Amino acid sequence: MFSRVAASVVLLAAASAAPLYADARNDAKAQVAFGIDVAQKGLWREAIYRWEKATEIDPTYAAAYNDLAVGYEHEGQLEKARKAYEKAVEIDPGNTQIRQNFELFKEINDRTATAKERP
């Protein structure tokens, strides 16, 4: 009897959490879309704000971290960009676009760092 009740509680909790997750993802997607729109207009600070908000709303949304990394990179905040790319890859390691963005970021920044080290 107890196991049926416990199983029912677990199922109920999972069922009630699903709409919350869906709402969070939808809210995060709206923030990402708004960020993309303002970035295309050159409003990078606003875009970064929106993408940061998206990652707060849904910390499992890899695309939001990817866009945030692009924003940081654009604004010269390279350490923040690296961390955002790393988080995006950690969340969605099979995402080819995220991996390509991160690899290109590393290639460019490693080359720049090496050039700065030369006398």
C-alpha cells in the first residue's frame, strides 16, 4: 500500500513539475528571441541582459548559454564567453553548432593570445 501511495506522489510531483518546466523553457525562449532581435539592431548590452535572464529562468537551456557566449565575445568579455560556451557544451555536448562556435572561439583567442606573447 505504501509503495502505491509513494509512487502516486512521485507521479503527481512529476506531472505538476512538467508545466513549470515548459513555462520556464518558453519564458527563456522568449528572452533569447528578444536578445537576438536587439543584437541584430546592435544593442548588445540589452541582448546580453536578455540572454543572462534566459539562463537564470532555465539553467538547462544550452542555446541561451551559446547566445550569451556570442554576446560576451562580441563585447570583448572573453573569460565570460569561454565559461558560457563551456556551460553550453556541458549541457548539450552533441550540439554541433555550439561545439563549432566554441572551437572557433578557442582557435581565434588562442591565436590572439599566442601573438600577444611574442616579443
